[in-house]
Amino acid sequence: MNTRNRPGRHTGAQSGASRSPYGLGTAAGLLQARPRPAALAPQGLASDPGVALNPACSTDAGRPCRHPLTNAVENQRLLAHELAVKGSFDAIVPVLKRIAGLQHEVDFTERAQAIAREDLGFELPAQILADAWVAGLDMRTLYGECVMRTLRLMAKQAQLSNPQQDTDEAVAFFLDSGYHAVDISPCSDGRLKGLVRYILRLPDGAVRSKKSYAGAMFDVDANVKRWIETELMRYREGRPVTADAGTRYLKVAVYHWSSSEPTHEGCAAHGSNVTAAAEAGLNRLIEFRRAIENSFCCGASVDTLLIGVDTDTDAIKLHVPDAAGETNLYRFIDNIELYRASVNDDASSARLKVYRAIQAASATTGWGAGNGEPHEGMRRLIASLLINNLSQIEYVCGNWGGRYPDIGHAERFISVGDGFEEFQLRNLVYFAHLHTVEEGAPDMDVGIKIFSNLNVRHGLPVPVAIHFRYDSRVPGCRERTVERCRRVRAAIETRYGELSRPGLLVCAMTVQDKRPGSSIESVEESGASAARGEP
Amino acid sequence: MNTRNRPGRHTGAQSGASRSPYGLGTAAGLLQARPRPAALAPQGLASDPGVALNPACSTDAGRPCRHPLTNAVENQRLLAHELAVKGSFDAIVPVLKRIAGLQHEVDFTERAQAIAREDLGFELPAQILADAWVAGLDMRTLYGECVMRTLRLMAKQAQLSNPQQDTDEAVAFFLDSGYHAVDISPCSDGRLKGLVRYILRLPDGAVRSKKSYAGAMFDVDANVKRWIETELMRYREGRPVTADAGTRYLKVAVYHWSSSEPTHEGCAAHGSNVTAAAEAGLNRLIEFRRAIENSFCCGASVDTLLIGVDTDTDAIKLHVPDAAGETNLYRFIDNIELYRASVNDDASSARLKVYRAIQAASATTGWGAGNGEPHEGMRRLIASLLINNLSQIEYVCGNWGGRYPDIGHAERFISVGDGFEEFQLRNLVYFAHLHTVEEGAPDMDVGIKIFSNLNVRHGLPVPVAIHFRYDSRVPGCRERTVERCRRVRAAIETRYGELSRPGLLVCAMTVQDKRPGSSIESVEESGASAARGEP
């Protein structure tokens, strides 16, 4: 893929909040990051809106951040990935603008295809170009097609450049802390989409499930079913370890807020109220744990963990459970403070500070008081998560001056269904995990609302990628999954008919085998896509 | 409940197909059984449409049937139950007709309530009666309310008169044949609703799941999940027996046809084509078995069994699996033939004929050829099912001359969701098992089509009882289940808006704890029902 023509490329140097290293804000004003009003700047920092101080490194401004426990090589690798993927999506609008200006030229089709091949990496649907002379280029359909083709192209590249790692390593990571399964439910918000790979830096495949729900309001009953499946594997097949190995099941809920615009850019499902978001997540965790304890005998239980993410800085707030596994909204470690406190230390002092922070949190008095320290495995896991997140704080610090330029929504498409493993990037995709629109409507509504703002008011359609995974070992499962794609598509087009009828909502359907590394297969709609020359 | 005023009560004697022993056909022509056209009479029988011969006892006409292996006491008990429940529903239309004639009398409300109390067993919604002077009685709403109140009254009586039997007996029944779990998927068709209690005579609670789907097209993926839950109970909690007890999981699919009107009154989902219905059921069984075998290691598998039911006579056609567990559409036992062949024998000769029939079926050659006899447990189970069904053949034989008067649809309401354990009666209810209308629409559509014919064309609404069960051990599950009721109701009212808007579709919502014997709880719709004076 060629990126020559894209403005605002990454300079490698630390940049202020007002600068965009990977072209964000260049796409026709569409995905532009809103400037942060001075009145909402975090307390204790200079309030000049143009050059907000770096929230992580404010104690030692001017010098590039370098924490002894961070992984600089991985940060470079992740940055390259983020720039490549987002750059590809952000190239679409400028390319379409250029092509729009050529549509009355004699050799329009040839020139348009040459530009698309060069700048987007694929050809445009020939029929749409050929029909342009009649009533002008059908820009909405063209835009939708470009988003979906970019998506498939990026997914293919992600699979090639980042092949599935050995799952042994992934399993070992959690088994080291005594967990045979880890199930994370973040909010659907696109700014959390980099949670596993970027914010928590967990190995691919380590987390068995990361189904998103608006406001992290995960489905307790569906989670009980998933717990049952995990248990049976341990008992029946000894996977990943046998049932008598003394390991545990961990359920994590992740809420979020925006430190610079706390009342506007927090969790939409909880009205940007961070306390409400945290409380709701905690309640679901408690309900899930009780459901397991009440429904199964022989001491069945699960460990739970509540994590908050500041979507401006990607720093986590980790709620440390007590010895009884109970979590408290007022007993936590704020990792950005830990970063600041240890950035100038050597590695072993910094590591010691991480463990001391866990001890200090466990010793919280007053509202945050608990019943002693968590068990050893949980302590080890918490320490790993905190240390992993230090790298991400530095990633944001080094590349964006400690705070993303796009603190608000800037997602490129809505992902519906099972979601793509291939796209774990902040603000790339709003993900609504659902099996039916009837049940998932609240999550979908939030996504449509976000994109009404991002796309529709600029005349561009909402791109919806419907994606479900099937089990090729189960006869007929692929056919039923394709049927589900079509059913969900029909339900979306019915529910949002006012967008869909004038072409302001475009759906694409794909399915994928559950086995790791399987390719993404387009679902044809009555053979029409084939005629349009799918890549 | 008072039944004095109901015409056409059961006479106890054998009656011809044109006579209705429990009032069927008396309710304003609404639920009238269609007369069977002579041209469609089964081959080999006299074709006088008025007095069709008894298909079971035609060899020995005139003498009341008495097979040595049938349970006459149970037949009497089941008849009383059927007459009481159906009689209550069938009383509604005559009562409303009488009340309609009184609406301009001075003491209308008092007289109407007296009639309702006496003949229906409950009072009518006072507000509807009080408002009658304005624009006449709102008969559609009144009818809907009466159906739902009758439903709740009957459910309560069923629980009192037929308290949950000791589940030990139920479990022992199948464990005797080596099965720790039996899961039956019949067609949604109301004529199969008596399958477990009447047609197969299985003890209450013996069958863990009897979720109906149009055309018996059960959900393979959902069934795999249910299998997983069953397995975990065996491995983790040793219920009902431990995993090393050598027992099996049995999945049964049940299709149906009408022997007297095979091309019109068969399975609607398969266009009344019995071969298509049987083949489709068999394919689902094969898919389910393969899904288990492919997804789990260590020799995981299930036994499967395909059963057909002639909904005119309730006689079963049992497809005998071979030694490898494979089923064949052409290898079966027709139980009505077995009844005829053994009705004049003594008990031990009759029992011997049952086992010989299994041997003979296993020895089928040609298209029906298989690979030897099924294993001993399956043989024992098949024999039990055949013998149980002999009682039901005699039940139809003794009470309706061997063939129901209502060979077509005559359901009283549509049951949506998890269904009522309390109503296991032929042609009482069309049951669409679903969690969302989005997925369950095909099943719902068939039900609505049936009731458009039965009710709407006579100006009466379609009564839809939305019923879901919740797990009181899981926190928040009841609230989520109530929410599901409301969501499904809204989806039904949207999908069938043309019926719903003019009041030709009435929904009632109820929930019930999963524990056996739990009461049915009405779901209030914004407090309106309470104001109407719910019973």
C-alpha cells in the first residue's frame, strides 16, 4: 500500500495534542479531532488549549519519556500497525474527492482506477464508475464499498504480518497467575477497541472472549453458558489444564471515562458519568459471580476484576480485590500516577513500586477499606497488567504528547456480530456484539447515534460490517451463520430505514471459521457483489 | 368449574368421527372440525364420510377395543383432564355470546359477572363491562382476556391436581434403558402438544427439554449447548449419574402427518409432505450427532431416534436405529399395525409381538436395510415407547372411534417462548419456542397463519401467551426475563401490526421460575392489568 500522498505523516518526534501524526483530521473534516476547550483541561496543568502538558510526564517536561519497564520495540511495532491501518481508512475520502473532480473527463474510469489502485490498494467497483455519466458518481455506495474493501484488505494484511502466535504462550501467561480462562467484557465504545493488544498488552489469543456491550453491561446468562463450556473442557478433556489443577476462571469488566472532557466524552451508555459506569460494571461482576455460586455446587466460583480506562491517555485504573475477592469502587491503583512516580527510577525500583502500590491499595481505609490483600495469583496478574499498561501510557506519551488528539469518537465503521480479531485498534471501530438486533438494539442505537454525527451529517453513509464466526466442525453451521448475517442485515435495514432507504447506511456481510487464522469470507447478496468485481 | 351448560359432553361410549365428545365444534363454528372428504379416506377402509371405520379396530368392529397392554385407568384420568381443560376454553365463546345479548339490560354488569363466574370460573374485567354503553362491548379485548384468564386458571388447577411427580421415577425410567438425558424436539404443531404425556406416556419431568420448532427443525447449535450443560452436570456434580456410569444422551426428533388428509393436514412447515418432514427431522439428528462427534474428543457421541406421529390417530411410527445408531426412513415399526395384530392376544403374547416387531424391523432388507439390531438399552426403550403408545391408540379408539374429530387445526391459543409445562394437550396450543421474534419468525408466521384461519376470519383476535422461565438462583434473571417478555411482545406487535392495531392480536405475558412446581406470574404492563382486576 502506498502512503506517499497522505498528509500529516508521523514525524517520530513528540507532538502536541493539536498535531495529528497519522492524518487524523485530514479526511474532509469528517474524522477531525475536536479541539479540547481550555476550561476542561485537567486540574494542575497549564490551560493553554494549543499545548496542553503531557499528563504522564508533566513532572519532567521537555525530555522524551522513557520508563524503565516499558517495551520500546513493541511500541514501535504497534505504532506502525496503527498508522498503516488507520491511514488506509483515512485515505478513502481524499481519494474519492480527487476522483469526484475527474468524473467528466474522457478517460475517467481508467484514471479513477489508477488512483484507487495506487492510493487505496484496490480497484473501485467498475459498474459504479461506468454509470457515473448518467446522474453523477454514486458517492455513498462508492464510499461504503471502499470502507468494506479496505477492511478486508487490512484484515488480510493483519493476518499475514501478525500470524496467530503460539497459543501456548498465551495460555501460559494467565496460568502463571493461576487462571485457566480469562473473559473480558469492555464497553462497545470504539476507544476501547485496542484494549487487549494495546492498553493491556496481552498476548493474542490469551483472552478467550472479549465481547463488547454498550456500557460494559455484559449478558450474565450468556456468560454463565460460557463458564459451563470452559468447565466442561477442563473436566472432560483436561484443557487447558485439568479440573484438579486448582486454577480459576477470571471475569473482567472494563469501563471508561475521558479525563479531559469527563462530562462529554465518557461512556455514552452511562451519560458520561464515570461513577455510574464503574458501579454498573461492578454490579454485573457481582451478579455473575453469584449466578455461578448459586447455580452450581461444590464451591463453584469465579474471580472478578474491575478495570477503568481513561480513553484520553489509555492509562488504567485497576480496582484491587481484597482477600475475599470483593471489589470496591474506592480501592484502586491509578496507573498514570504510578508511571509518574517511577518514570525516573531504575527497573528494579520501579518494579518494587508496582508491588508497593498493590500493598498500599489493599491497605486503603475508609470507604475503600477491604479485607486484606488479594491472593498471590491475583497480585501477580495485577502487577503484570500495571506494568504492561506502562508501555501504553508511554506509547500515548511519546506519540501524542500523552493525550490522544481524537479524544472523542472517530470510529471508521460499526462492527456488528462477533467482531473482527484482526482489528484491535483504538477508535477504529464501534463494536456491537449481538446475535439479534431485537436483543442488541440498545448497543446498535448508540453506534448509529455516534455515526449520525461522524458520517451522516456530512452526507456519508454509516458503514456497518456484519461479521459472524461459525464452527466448521458443526454440520450446517456455516449455512446457518450466513443466514444469521442476512437476518441481522434485514433487521438493521428495517430498524434504521430512514438511513438505509436514501443509502445512508451500507451493510457488508462476512463470515469466518472459528479456528484461529481462518480467512474472512464475503457473504454474497444474491450474486450482486461478484458482478461488481469484489477484490 | 361448572360444566353443566356445555353441550356435547362425553358419553363414554365409542363415537363416530362426526360426533364431538367434549364440545369441539360447538363454539360458534370457530373450532369446528372439518368433515373428512370421502375421496381422501385411507385405502382399504369404507369411504362413507359419516361413519369412517375405526383404523385401529377395523378387524373386529363393533366390540369396544381392549388391548392387554394398555392402561385403562390412566386413559380415564387423561380423558377427564382433556375434557376439563378444553371444555373451559370452549366455554368462552358461548358465554360471550350470551353476555353480548344482555348488554343493553339495566343490570348488565351484575348479570354478566354472574354468568362468567358460573360458567368460566372467573369474573370479567369490570372496566370493559362498564364501558359497554358507549360503543358496545369490546368483544375482542374481552375474548383475549377470557382466554388468558382461563389459561392461568387451568394452569393453577393443573398444578394442584397433578403436582410434580417425584423426579426420581422419571429419571429411573430412562436410566433403565441406559439414558441419563432425553431431549425431544417435536414440531410446533398444536396436534403434537400432547406428545410427552399422551402419545408417548412418559412420566412428568422425564424429558429434560421438549422445545418445539416448526417442522421439528430444531436448532443444532442450541442443542450442542444443552448437551454441554448436561455433560458438565455429570462430570462436575454426578447428576443424574456420574460420567463413568456408561449412560448415553438421547436426542429425539418427532415429525407428523395426517393419515386421512395426508396432503392437507400434515406438517405445514413441510407442505404436508410426510417424506420431506421425516427426511428433514432425520437430517437434523444426523447433523446434531456429527456436531458432537466433531467438536469433542474422547468418543463423544449421542444416540438419536426419529419418531413419526399420525395426528389423526396418535399412533406412532418408530424408526428403529441399527447397531451403529444409524436411522433409515424405510426401517420402522408402524404401531397401529402392532395394535391391530396384538389387540386380541393375552399380555405375554402381545409383549412378545412387540419385541418380534423390533427384530423384524431390524431385519428389513432393501432400502430399509441396516447394520443389525440396536443396542439392548435402545431396544428396551423402543419397546417401552411402543407399549406406552398402545394406550394412546386405544384412548383415541375408545373415545373417538379411532380418529379425532378435529383432524385439522383447532388450537385455542399460541404459546410463545419457553412454553407451559402445564398444558400438554393435543390441539390446545400452537407452541413456538423462541427467544427473539427475529430468529423465531418462521415459527411465529406459521402460528399466525393457522389462527388467521381459526380466529381472525371470524372476527376474533389471535391470543398469544408469551411465557418465559427464569432461574431464581441467578441474580437479575427474573428482571431480564420480564424485559425479554416485553421485548418479544413489542416485536410481535410490530411484525403483525396489521392484526395488532385493530385489536385482532392480544398478547399476555407471564414468567415462571425454572424450579418444578413454581407458580405462573403475570407480567404487568405499566400497571394496567392490576386496574382491570386480574384474578
